[in-house]
Amino acid sequence: MKIVVDAMGGDYAPQSVIKGVVEALKELDVDIALVGLQDKIEAELANHTYSKERLEIIHAPEIVEMKDSATVTLRKKKKSSISVGINLLKDPQYQAFISAGNTGAVVAASTIYLGMIPGVARPGIGLVIPTLKDFSFIIDVGATTDPKAKHLQQWALMAEIYSHVVLGVDNPKVGLLNIGEEASKGTGFAKETHKFMADRLKNFIGNIEANEIFMGTCDCIICDGFAGNIVIKVAQSLMEGAAALLRREIKKSPIALLGAALMKSRLNHIKRHADYSEYGGAPLLGVNGIVMISHGRSSPKAIKNAIRAARGEIEHNIIASIRKEIGE
Amino acid sequence: MKIVVDAMGGDYAPQSVIKGVVEALKELDVDIALVGLQDKIEAELANHTYSKERLEIIHAPEIVEMKDSATVTLRKKKKSSISVGINLLKDPQYQAFISAGNTGAVVAASTIYLGMIPGVARPGIGLVIPTLKDFSFIIDVGATTDPKAKHLQQWALMAEIYSHVVLGVDNPKVGLLNIGEEASKGTGFAKETHKFMADRLKNFIGNIEANEIFMGTCDCIICDGFAGNIVIKVAQSLMEGAAALLRREIKKSPIALLGAALMKSRLNHIKRHADYSEYGGAPLLGVNGIVMISHGRSSPKAIKNAIRAARGEIEHNIIASIRKEIGE
């Protein structure tokens, strides 16, 4: 099993990516192909010891910047680590692609170079999120702007399959993110989507409101990429903000500092549960290949866990499962 | 100054509402008109001591339930506390209306009975939210489904005025909630709205992403009611969820329990800063009268602070300010 990793993607590339890859080689039964500027990759690898026969370096001379538009990337940077890496998936020995780089570019390049799974018209980025109960899966968190109701139905079907096949959830419950519980509530788009979902999904529990997302009310939460992006960005910033506020307040009092020290092990337990890097990357579903998008600020651990998640998708043959269930 | 309060609105009505009203009468220089079932109001008031000449009871025989649709309310419950209370504002001695009841019904009744301020086509619910810096103002959090770009421009102008006139912010910075910083990013709707806002607003700082909302990056955050509702519901549930998680973890270890006890005063400081009830209700802007919507789960303190906030709007003559600035 060989997984392609974009060495140049993310705010701390290539250091953070390569450190994560080296850790993955130690802990996981995978081979890796690192794509990017060969000299930079080699220079960074010189700082590490790793199993050389399990790591391939593939040179890609161009780099997609975070600010580059998806169109520019596709037209003018055909030899970027993203384009070269995704194109590798056409060769069956390369089974998944991971990047912490420009999300729009990864989505566009995956769609163009790999094509879509028949029956899926638009890609969606899914994300495993921690909840008070355990975890849930939310899709789309930002792949497709201005989707149609039909697309959300397709994402819902894929979410159901992903939850069951990859995450091991039996009969995952699926909810539509909306601003009211009744089918008659919300925007025109939400009402139309509700009908599409009720038509086709086995375990559709109807609308769920945003305050239920992190309660673990349902296993799969379906929404458009605008709403999903807001959900995860508010959640992430609030958790970081709350932690910063806690640190600031604690520092104001020596007694509180002592209290915090005594609470440390339990606070760390919560931190681990809430930490996105524990859950690996975000699968780009709908394209005809396994693509995983990691957070731009991915730590080595986040990269390693994204590799672990991609490995799970390969083992469970997620693409074949989606083809079978959704195929038209 | 007399403020009308819906005695029947909210999950804990009329007890919680009346307790809040009694506290307001003690602390604030206002008179109150309580609208609802006279016998229930009187029975509850019998448990309190208060200045009787400053409290008027106005009987309204019908109650709007949380599940009632706005249309049903307007057509079939013309004598509800919401309808009767809002209609009172046509008499100049009654200067504001507050309800913790059915939001959709309050929005619909306000729009129909009070009409809109000239130049504003749709109402928006604003909300003061705590941030890492201090506080910000977000609009709309759920009054209008499927707004047009032009409506967001109007809400932005009102938010600017509200921040300046009522909240005392000099030259409030206004941002558009979107999923990318550049004007070219986001949905078609977001791009169109960006143009409308750039056209007319003095201190438009452009798009802001959801992770910046609670950082205090800008004073006014403008979004459609679907997105705004998601922002506040995710935020509220996460803060409650984090607190529940913290309590659960702390209980697992006696040492952590001791630590928490030592941290209590600092934790309470954060809790107060994050507590929605500290910030009063949510002003319904655009309608031709001062209407404040309180959370369905409003505590007496939340009701009292909503009365305080309505009092601020009356003192600063917010309606006249909006008329003057936005009038066409």
C-alpha cells in the first residue's frame, strides 16, 4: 500500500509534513511517496532516520501557494506537487493522496484529473468531529460553493457509507443542518433538500439545528459548504479562544495556577478529545480516488493521522463501496 | 418610560419573566406593562414585593406556543400576548416590547403591526456577542430566511448605527461573514453582497471568516439569518458542552476536583463573560418600533438585562437614528 503525500502543502511545509511522514513510516504499515521539490525534501529528510526502501521521492518543480486560485493552479501550475501528486493516482500502485495545502486547488485538481464517481455530481469535504458522545461526520465543509439540493443528497449517501464502512458505525443516523426542526422550516434550499434526503436515505432523522451538532445527536450531518465551513471554523476558534481565555484568567491568580496544575491530566484528556489532529484529515468524497485534505496548520501528528485515515479508506475500499451504493 | 414585556413568552414563563421584571423594577428607572393571562400574572406577582404604581397588567387571553407557525399566530391568535403587546407600541406611552417567546411570531407580528422603517425592506435580529477582545454585534441571527444582498446592506447600516449609538463604539468596523477573505471568494450571494456593502458602508473591512468572529476582529458581523443562526447556536452549545465535559472530567479525579475549586473564581469570571444573559436580548432591527427578542430559556437575569438593553435603545432613540441615516 503506497500513499502519496504533498510535501509542499501547509503552513509548516515541508518540515511538519516530512516529520509526520517519518512517524507514519515507523508506526503504520504503509509506503509513502513524497511529492515536491526534490532538494528540499532530501535536505529535510537528512534530519531523520527512516526506512528508505519504503519512501519514494517524486520531484514536482512548482508550488501552489495558499493564495493561488484554483483556476490559476490548474492552468499555470501543471507541475505543482498537488497536480503531479493527484495524477499519480491514475497508476494503481499509488492508492491515496494527502495534502495540507490549498484546499480549493486540491478539490479542483482532484475533480479534473480523477473525475467523479458516477452518480455524484459535485465533491464534498467530510470531517470527523468530536462530540459530547463520541464523534460525528459532517459534510460539506467547503468543497462546493452554491450546491444544489441533489448534491446534498449525494453527500448524505456517501456520508452514510463512509460512517459505516470506514468509521464502523452501524446504521448511521443522518440529519440535515437547518434552522428549525420541522420539515417546513428554514430556507427554500433547506426545504427542497429535506425532500431529496427523505426520498432516498434509510436513516434520515430530519433537520437538526446547529446546537445539536456537537451533542452527538446524529452520526452524519449534511450541509452546504458555506454552512459547514462556518460550523467548523466557529468551533475550532471557540475551543482555541476558550483555552486562551482560560490561560489568561489562570495567570491572574497563583491559587488558580495551582488549581490548573492539579486539573492538568483531566484538562489534557479534554484537549485530546477536542483536538482536530487526533482525527486525521478530511476526506474529499465524490472524486474517483482517495484524497485527504489536511488542515493548513497540520502538525506532524495531524499528518500521521491523515495517513492513518487514508490507510483506513484504502483497506475498506471506500471508492468501491460508494460506486456500488450510489452508482446510477 | 414604559416597556411592554410578554409575560407568557419563554420556556419558564411566566415565573422567570415576572421575576426578571420585578428585579428590573428594583434596579432600573423604568415602568413595565406585563401582557398575558391576567390571573396567572397576578398569581405569580403575589409571590413578590414591588412598586405597584410602576407595573401595569394588560390582559391578553391567547398564548403563542413555541411550535406555532408565524402565519397561524397572525391569523388565529390576534389576542395573544405577542400581538396585543406589539400593538401597544402604537400608543407613544409604550416605548419598547420584549418577548422570550416564539421568535418567528414576534418577527412576523412586529413587521405587520409596526411596519418597516422606510429604506429597510426586511427585519434582522442582531445580537451582542462576547469576544476575546470585548464584544461584537452580529446580524441577522434568524429573522429573515432567503434575504437578498440589498437586505444585508441595510442590516449592515443598521448595525453600524446600533453599535455607535447604543453600544458606544466609535467608527465601528463592519465585516461580511464569508468563507474566504478575498472579495472573489465564497458563494454567488456572498460576492454580490460584498459589492453592495463596499458601495455604501464607511468602515467596511471586507470579508471575515467564521474563525475571526469571536476573536473580536470587527465590531459588526453581517450575514444571512441561516448562517448567523448557525454561528450562535454552535457557539452556545459548544460553550455549554465544554462546561459539561469539564465537569464530567473533573468528577473523575478528587485531585482535579480540588484544582477546580481553586480555579473557581477565574472560571466564574470566564463564565460571566461568555454568558448570553449578561448581554440582554437581541434587538429586532428594521421594524418601526423597539422590539427585543430574548432567548427562550431566559433566566430572570436575562429578562432584566433585556429590559436594560431596551431602555438603552429608548434613551438613545435608535429608531430616529436609523430613520435619519438610512431613510430614502
